[in-house]
Amino acid sequence: MSHEIRPLHEPFERFRQVLAEAEATGMVDPNAMTVASVDAAGQPSARVVLLKSADEQGFVFFTNLESRKGTEILAHPQVSLSFFWREMGKQVIVLGTAGRVSDEEADAYFATRPRTSQLGAWASQQSRPLPGGRGQLLAEVARVEARHLLHTVPRPPHWSGFRVVPHWIEFWVAGAFRLHDRTVYEREGDGWRLSQRYP
């Protein structure tokens, strides 16, 4: 099987084109992706989050660092991202290493969130037991709102973002009779090694 070395920007440009195509369909949350992490025992867990940016530096999403995914990623930064657009018959899988975004980047994004979402970031002890049910959560949101009633809501210290720097990106396009097209980019030096895979 022949391999070609491609420039650093190529898979990111291709990803942005696919994401733009998904956005143009009008589907809900075209930037939704599954993030898979692993705990100390090797048990994987996965959940859907929203991609906030993607460029040659990596794929960025935000979360509570004390949540299950936050603590798992901080301890074991190797993660997998999966995008699937059923309507288009396309999928992208990313393997990479996650690192925290800068405080400045987290602050800037947090400031763009709706105020209720900002309050929720303070109120929610994400992934922990909620013995009082939804009523307990809403009461905590009300308490946080009362504290910040007359001023802007600052970013909680436990809320930030991760940037996943990829070393593997696979583009999958559905084909007739399950003869799908699979193109893999593997990081090599300052570029990417391109190869085709059997479906």
C-alpha cells in the first residue's frame, strides 16, 4: 500500500469542509462529538459534548474539570473523538492527547455563554450524586444567582477546556454495498502520512 506525506493543514481543512457541510444541512448540533476517556483501571467511558473550535492546534471543548471526563482526562490524557453525521453518511475519528487550554482562552469562551449556563457551571457538581434530585440542583442555581445578582459571573476555577492534539485522523464516507471510503492521516514529523484502508 503506497503512502503519501501531506502538509500539516490538510486534514484540518478537510474536517472544516465536512463540518461546514453538516452545518449547512440545518441539523441540530452538527458540532456534537463523542469523547472517550479511560480511568485508572482501564475502563473506558464515553459521552457527547460540543466541539467549540478546530484548527491546526487541535480540537477544543469545555467542561467541568472535576467531572468524570475531566478527572479521567487530566490523569490519562490519551482520548478519542468521534463525529458521526448520519444524514451525510460521514464520520471522522480522532486519536490524540488532550491538554488544558489557557486560562485566557477559557475566560474568553466562558464570557460568551448564556448567564444561566454560567450559573449552572458554578451550581453543578458534575458527575457527583444528587441526593435531593432536580430540586436540589435548582436551589443551588438560585443561591449562585443571588450571589452574582448585580455583577458578571466569573469563570469557576474548576471549569475550563481541553485541546486535543491529534496524531491520527480518519475520514469515513459511506459507500454502496458497505464499500466505504476510509482515509487515514497519521502524524509524521511536520506533516501527515496519508493512506487508504479497507472498509
